[in-house]
Amino acid sequence: MSTSFYEPLEDEGRRWRATRHTTGPWDPRSQHGGPPSALLARAAERTAPRDDVVVARVTVEILGAVPVGEVEVAARLARPGRSVELVEAVLRDGGRAVARAAVWRVRRTEGVGVPSRTAAPPPPDALPALEDLPPGWVDGYLSAVEWRIAAGGFVEPGPCTAWTRLRHPLVPDEEPSGLQRVLAVADSGNGLSNELPMTWFFINPELTVHLHREPVGEWVCVDAVTAVSEHGCGLATTALSDVEGPVGVGAQSLLVAPRPT
């Protein structure tokens, strides 16, 4: 079994083969949104890298199903700047764009930090790891992430707080960055906090993550809540933390509709 979410093919890191660890819970042919978001973030981090900038916001647009197969990723500096710059990355399947990311980086400055007023969740060490996966879901990504539930339930409707840790690196022989770890799990907010039975879709066409601090360590906490209107539009909002405290927030627009019978 592969020990990473992606395996390199060729072209200096542009082409990758997705492993079973990327497989989403709904369709064995399609990836979960987390791994491709992290792969796009990795490409952005390697584009015109600078030590004097930090990532402030990442928006991932999911343009279609991302296959569990060969994909190609490319990135470019779309808007250079001394203090603020924009990097764009795109993920393709056979030449067709299936996901893209816009990454805003801001200049690192010397200043006075103001701690977040958001309460930190309980530490993960005191929580048991989830052993039994939800019945009827496709395995792959779910087993590739360690889940420790701090509040709510993995399949119970309502808000949920879960500590997460990747069981495998994103790519072989490389420690994931803090940004990659956050992007790999932030797309799980809508699934963890779903308010309706599994007879309903809650598809997110995008994910936006704002960061006020660089994440550290291997643990990322996903504290998620979902709101749904009667017209089928939903919003999943996620507070993101590491073991040192809050790092930012994530949001997902949702299409909510009954599943075809």
C-alpha cells in the first residue's frame, strides 16, 4: 500500500498519481476535496518562494470531480508585489481543469501579536482515536486521517469538533507544511457538521481558508457548524486550530439537495 496521498510521475513535480488515500467517502472514483486542496497549496508554496511572506488566504474552486488517478498541477505568480502578492494554482485531469486555487501572501512584519479571543478546544492527547468508520461510506481518505472527536459526533447531525492528524505524507519523503495540513482537512467541515440525514447531498463547490497565524505541528482541529436555508443553499463554517490555539477560519458554500433514489 502506498505511504503517501500522491506519488510522483515526471515533469519535475507537475504530474502525480493519486493513491487510494485520496478517495472520498461518496464515490471510489473521485478524490475527497482535502488532498487536492493541499496539493494546490504545495504548488503555490513552491512558486516564487519568499521567507518574508506568510499565507493569509486560500480559496479553492472545485470545478469538477477530481479523479483518483493521474493529475497535473501548475502554479504561477499572478500578481507580484512587495507587500502583497497573489499566487494561482490549477489542477488538471487530461488537460481539463478540475480545481484551482488563489493564494494571497502578505509581507511578514515585526509587530505586537494580539491573541485570538476564540476558546481553544480540548487537547487531542486526552481523546480516543476514532476506530470504527461510518458504515456505507467509501474508505480511503477517512482511514488516511486520524480523527479524535472533542464534541458532537462523526455521523450525528449538528456541530462537531474533531482533532485531525494525517497518517501519511502528502507526497513521498516530505513532511507536510502547516498550510498543507490545514488544507488537507479544512474541506471536511461540511461532512463533520452536516445537519441532515445521509439521504441528502451537501456538496461544496469551493473552500476558503483565512489564516491569522502560521499553523504548527501535526494536529489540526476542525470545529465546524452548518446552516442550511429552505432553498437548498448552505454554509459550513469552521474554526481551525493547532495545539497552540486558533489559527484561522474556513468556509464552504453548499448545495443541499435530496440524493437521487
